[in-house]
Amino acid sequence: MSSNNIPQHLRIRIIHADDDIIVIDKPANLRSVPGHADSPTDTTIKLKRPSDRLTAVEAWIQAIKSIPLDDSDSYKNEYVKELLQNICTTNNLSSIPRKLEPFARYVFRNRKRLLPSHIDDEPDGGKNEPPQKKQRNDDNLAQKTKQPSMLPSMRGAADEAFSIIQRLHIPLMNLPTPTEDWESAQGQLRLLGYGDFANENNHSLSTSEKRKLHVVHRLDCQTSGVLLFARNPESASKLCKAWRERDVVQKVYLAHVMRWPPYDDQKLEEGTIELPLAASRTERIKWEVRELDDGGKSSITKWKIYKDADSGEDNTTKEGAILELHPITGRTHQLRIHCAEIGSGIVGDSLYGDSPVPWDAGKPTILRLHAQMLSLRHPRSGEELTFKAPRLW
């Protein structure tokens, strides 16, 4: 799908773009980054693995056992069939590495068993060494750099064999279908020509211009508002560091709640919520309030009744109140859980609150939580920047 065919209500809006950062206004019900096509708010998915789904190791073993060895014409390299045949005779198939570089080193270490004919063909009797891991000290480096590299013919056989096993392995994992580019903010930026090597076929661009996007922070799929991406590793590193320094980056969210006792009953117009949070022990995507000594992490949110900048009037109505939320920490679902624990939860929330709204992938509701403002220093110039996105509810 091209950028012109993206549904209007799911299109991102570019707020700011330069050589280091991209700031967008993300609509509700759009993912921040690519994922899988399954609903991001399916609470029926439990932590326990379904019995009919293989683990990565189980699928890897089954893939090796299913290697077709009868048709010799399917292997262009004469060493590949020999390597695969001997891999299948390995006593402990789970010991065979599932990543390419460790797999290549495994093949070299066991070359006498896995590729005996290749050893016979080598002029030096198979004394070459494969590429080494990162050296730990100068003495080891001086010693190991004297060793020659793995022969290209053996490395080629290892690469092709790994590719064959991997092609058999991936379908057995029963993984969800990956999302298309238009289904995430980062993917839409790719369609628009930003980052993720979207211009890799443009040979007039230098290597530095073929940059990958780095998401600095994320918004829940159902949350709308300001979202920031870095366009190079240096900017991403500086921005992530700024995010950890809580007084450097300022974030303001707006949330619509139906009931807020601190304001309704106690007539308080602002306050602080301090409730430690941890991942749920029973539901995959949910978090919950849990004490610090039970694995909870400190979570702090400052709140106040939102007042319109033009009229100066607060936004309290018979249909609830609009809160201005300042997260001091950035835990998963922090604002949603804090609002649900203190009041009635955020309107449209499909996970938390008094009456969670069931998720409907075909007709999702709007979560009334909006990232209205983001303030930070530019990672290169140090200039103070503030970005805003208007709410649509």
C-alpha cells in the first residue's frame, strides 16, 4: 500500500523533521513500530505457551530432522549435502547454534566429522581457523591475529546449510503475520521516504544518508499524540540518555476520566500518584500495581485538572473531567493504571478501569489519552524544543 492509500484516520502527521530527529502526531489505534498482525490488546493471550506451538529449540530440531537429503541435485555445492547429512547424525541436535556466526564456528570446530572430504581437499590439512570472537586482551589478540581465516569454500557451505535449515525452521515457529508498513508510524515514515534505508536504491545518496530510524520512546497503540524518532545512532543515544534523566525531557498527556474522587470529593485540583508497577504474572500484555518488595518498580505521575489555554476554564463536565498528566517515570501503561486505581480509568480503555471497553479489531474505540506536548533539547544543537499535537476528542 502506498502512502496515499492509507486510511485518513490512521495517517501520521509530520510535525518536525531535520537531519537528526523526526517528530510526528500519531493517531489513535496506530502502532508506534512494526509488530505482528494480532490485536495488540488481546487479553485472552496468557503467559502459558499453547501446547500446539513449538519453542524455538523444538522447531530448530524438527527443521534439522526434516532436511531433504535424497535429491542431490538440489544442492549446488557438493560440500553442502555432506554437511547437512552429518549434521543430521549429531547426537544432541539442540547443541547446533541457531545463529549464523556461531553456526559457522561450530562447523569449523567439528569439520573432521561434518566435512571430512573438505579436510582432505585442503592443502594445509585443515589447519585454518575461523573468524574469532572479540578479543579480551592484547596478548590474545597478538596471538590470534596470526591465525588464517576460515576457507571461503567451507564458509560458503556453512552459510548455505544454515540458510536451508532456517527456511525450514521459520514456518515451524507458527509466528504471527508481520504488520505491513502502513500499519505502524515507523512503517509509514518508511513509505514517506524517511529512514529504515528507504532510499537504499538511490545510489546518489551517501552511506550516512541511508539512515535507519530509531524509536526513542513509544506510545501505546491506542494512544494518540507526539511521537519522536531519531535518524542516526548518535542522536538516538543522546535522546535515550535524556529520557533517563527525568528533569531533562518534559511530557504532558491529556486524559478523559468519568470520575476523579480527588477533585469530585476532596476538591483537589492537582496531586501526585505514586504506585509501583510490575508486569502481570498471568496476562501477557498487562501490568499491575505491586509493592516494591514484590518486584514492583517505582512509578510516579503528577496530575492536575486541565485548564484550556484560551479560556482559562477547567474541563470538568457532567461527563467527567480532563486531566493533565505529567509522567515522572515511564512504566508500561503507567498513566492508564494510575488513573484506573485513583478514579474510574480513562474513557475508552480496553484493559483497565471500572468498565474496560472490549477490543474490536474491526471497529476499535478511541482511548481518550493523548500525548499533547513534548519538550526536550535537540541532540545536536542543544536548542530547547517544544512540540504539540491537538487532541481530537
